Amino acid sequence: MRVTCTSCESAVDHCHGTLIVHAGRMPECTDPGCTAFCHARHTFIVDCFDIAGGCACATETPTRRQA
């Protein structure tokens, strides 16, 4: 059974990657083809401090965003 993406089928602008927000609010996406790092295009958004194995930013003083 093939799983389809409803956003792809309805031509909604979106990304299948995860948006990672680094220190200083610098965004990065796990999808190498992604060039638009806005939150609205991404279903999954994480702070780099929450990534398993850590991030180079984790050596800096973390400034967590308030939800």
C-alpha cells in the first residue's frame, strides 16, 4: 500500500523535512532540497538543543525560546 501526502496531492507549499532552529534563531532543514525555512512550510520544528547526540550550538549557553 502506497502512502500519499495530502499536501502534495492538493499542491500546498510544504516541506517533508524537519526544521531545526539553532542558537541565534538560524534555521536549517533536514531536507537537502529545502530553500525556504519558514515555519509554516514545516510540520516538524525542533530546537537544536533537543537533537539526540547534541549540536555544536549546545556548547554555547542555551537560550530556549518561550512557547
